[in-house]
Amino acid sequence: VTPEELVERLGSRFGDVSLAYGEVTAITSREKLVDNLEALKEDPDLRFDFLSDVSGTDWPDDDLRFWVAYHLYSLEGKHRLRLKVGVSESDAHIPTITGLFPGADFLEREVYDMLGVEFDGHPDMRRILLPEDWEGHPHRKDEELGGVKTQYKGGAFIPPVDQRLQK
Amino acid sequence: VTTEMRPEVTQETMIINMGPQHPATHGVLRLVLELDGETVVDVKPIIGYLHTGIEKNCEYRSWMQAIAYVTRADYLSPLFNELAYCLGVERLLGIEAPPRAQSLRVMLTELNRIASHLVYVATTGMELGAVSVMLYGFRERERILEIFEMITGLRMNHAFIRIGGLAMDLPDGVDEKIREFLEVMPKRLDEYEKLLSRNPIWVERNLGVGYLAPERAVELSTTGPVLRASGIAKDVRRDEPYCGFEQYDFDVVTRTDGDCYARYEVRMEEMRQSLRIVEQALDSLPGGPVMVEDPKVRWPAQLTVGPDGIGNSEEYVEKILGGSMEALIHHFKMVTEGVAVPAGEVYQVVESPRGELGLYVVSDGGYRPYRVHVRDPSFVNLQSFRDQVVGQMISDVIAIGAALDPVMGGVDR
């Protein structure tokens, strides 16, 4: 299945399907996310049976601030699709897809750790890379690079990069 | 996913902490093991000890500078990290590296694959008691690192693959050095196999240990030798070729046993296939530049390898400081500001020694990456650890961890 064909086939299912840089992106609502993924997985022609990646991006000026991208792959057809879900800051919840793709476990935990988007129904929704008692979600755009009191025992204050240079 | 796997417990269980500093966990991996006698009832991998915020740091650097960050993620395969990032940015920019750079990228990354698999066989040998293999593995890896040092000026974290090509062309004399290595290496691989393949301890510790069924391996999104040892022939080089991989003649190695021994066999055979690819790349190396001509993209300096690593050539420094004001302004602009990348997003995959390495690169049209996400194969593969370990003996934890070959720099980023 070529990217162009994929856009055509997915057009009826998703309102917003686009092709850029040779990659197909479809946007779905979080209510329909699991159903859509299941349909894509079971579709006999498309067979998106492999989850490559789950990652998130922060767009602080938009109503839907956090966008989580699911990168799907078909082992048989060797085609790819990016499925995106946007959520607002006040309601940063997305249903987990670990029921369909158990491999999403660590990846969803990383998105939660770094962006603060919670995945409802995830079997183990905890931080994964940062310490359990860490405050904040560092990949948010309003979090500085540095400029935090390092939260390990006896930690020092590291000023943000820009201020570091001025001293 | 979690509770149904717990085996029947016969007595009171014991919780044992292993790591994060442990000689047999391949870096700072911490495992919390629940044991029933010597049988593992449950395991929780705890990661993050090597988290350095590479992805966040990229957002505060120019597109070119970010290469020096991503290369440090999976430190056993730095060239793959650079390659995936640069291919992604090149696609956003709508440019393609010249043919010579493409072939050299293939050659360098395949040498890097051999070096990485050598570390696997060396450290696994050490962990399972075959210390001589450890010494031999690191000895041969050293030859590759010497080649890398000759070409890039550095043994690791090269930042050699650049947006639009490579930092510089091959130096004199490196061709013979690589051919020498191609000559020696097949014999060495035979030697390792003589030492390991019929070694009763090695076989006993690996054969039938850490079984992963193909369906489960796919469900858990494992890639690389772990997936291929379970019989699924997924290899990005073959399935979604980059850098002209469709021109090269090589086999995608698979085994069907899905255990630690099969992963060992896959990696040994992959090293032979990589040698084939390096030879083909070297034989058919096209001439021409190693960097795109567009002055708005290419790094302005002319780099050479000096005694202290890569630096600007003396003629170039003379030109911008004494010769041409325009050249100096251009140099200053390119170094401080760099290149603006059109808005958009790409997910670029390459086949790293540990599997599918994906870089999700997002641009908002600015001079810095808006978001760089590394889908590191070690991180994702580590999820299959629990499946393999539960119900096994505690000594198998070491063999299974070694055969997964996680690199914590990539896991934690």
C-alpha cells in the first residue's frame, strides 16, 4: 500500500488525513482511538499489527495542548501510519492502548513522565525515567532547561542555560 | 498483562534488589526480583539512572548542534543515532546527501554494528564465565574503534554524520586499514564460535533460556536480533531501505528458536553479513563530494583531523580571519544560527544493532528542533524482560539480560 493509497483508504474513517514528507498522518479523537486502532490492526488489507512508537509534543498556545503520536507499522505490507490524538491541559487523559499493543506500556509511561498526559486504564501508570517524587513534567515547553533544584539528595540549584552564560 | 503470568508460589517469597551498580546488568539497570527459592516469581526493571535529558537539550540547540546530543543516546551505536537524526532532518529540508556520503554512511554504520555486536558477545561471555571471549571481543572492537578514530577523530560520539552528508572525506590510508580488518575478522568470528558454540557451559546457559514466542515478540514491539531470533524477518534495511541499502547484497538473518542461543546465532551471523556490506560499500565507493553543495545548509568550515581531534583546517581559518569578510559573516551566521528547517514532522527509522531506531523529529519552522523523540530499541525491547524471566531460575536473569543487550544510554536518554 503506497502512502497515496493509504490516504484514500483512510479518508472515510478519519476526517483529517494528510500526506507530508512521504508519511501519512491521521488525526483521531481520543474517544475513538482504541476502536480505530483495533480496526486498523484487524483490517485484512492494512494490517497495522506493529506499534513502533508513542511520543508526545507540547503546543502550549493551542487549545489542544498535548499531541500524542502513535506510529504504526505493518509487518506484512511494510507501510506506516502516524495516528495523532490531541488533548487539552485541563483534561490531559487518553485511554491506554496496552490492551491492543502490550508494547505501549513503557512508551505511554514515558509520555506521562515527560508531558503529564495520563493514560487511563494503564496497568502501571507511574513515572519511568525520573524519580518517583519528581515534580513537574520536563518536556513541557514552560519547563526550563536546567533552572531547577536538582531533586536528588543534597542536590544543588542549576540555573537555566541563558542565565548560566551571563554569570 | 501483569497478574496472569505469576506462577504458583510454594513458600514465602523474597524480594531481592539487583543493581543499579552490578557487573552483570549491562550498565545502570536496576532489577527488583521476587524469588521463590531460586525461581523468579516477578521482576520489575527500574530505569532512568542514566537519564540525561538528551531530547530536551536538543530543543535548546541549533539543528546542527543537536547531532552532538543524539549521538550520545545509545553510546554503543552512536553513528546510527546520528544517521537517523540527519536522515530525518534532510527529509524535512528536502535534500539528499551525495552518493559518496550515502555509501560511506552505510560503511560506517555497518562497522559500528560489528563493534556493537562484539560488545554483546564479549560482555555476555564475561557474564557467563567465558572470559577469554571477553578479551577477544574487545580486542577486535578496538580495531574498529581505531578505524573510527582515523576517519572521525573520535572513538565514540563522533558527530561525524552531518545534515547533508558527512563532516569530511576519508583520510589517506584508511582503505587499507579497513581491508585488513575485513581480511582478519571472518577468521576471528570462526574462532569465537569455536570457543562458544559447542562449549557445554555456554550452550547450557543459553539454549532454551529466555524463550519469546513470535506473536508475543511482535505484541511487545521488540525489534532487532531479539525479534529476528523469534523468526520474524523484520529489518529496516531490507523493508524500508535508506542510504541505498537496496543495492547491497546481504541476508536478513533469522532463527526460529526464540531463545538466548538463537539471539547469539543471529548476532554472529549478522556480523558476517555486515562484513559483506562493508566490502561492497568499499568496492563500489563513488567519487565526488561528501556534503551537499548548498551553502545555506552545509557546515561552512573545512574540517581536518588534527592531533586533538577534528578541527578547522589552517587554510580555512586564514581565509575567514584574513581573507574574506563575507566568508566570516557567513561562517558566523551558520555557526550561531544555522539553518531554518521547514515546519513539519517525520519519523525516520534505521536498523540499529538493537533494532528499529526511530527518530520523531518535529519542526515549527525555526532554527532549533521543536521536538526530538528517540524511539530507542533497547528501551522498547526491555519490556520483554519480564516475560522471559518469570518462572526461570535466578541465574537465567543474567543470561537473558545479556542476550537482550540493552544499552542504558539509549534506554534512559
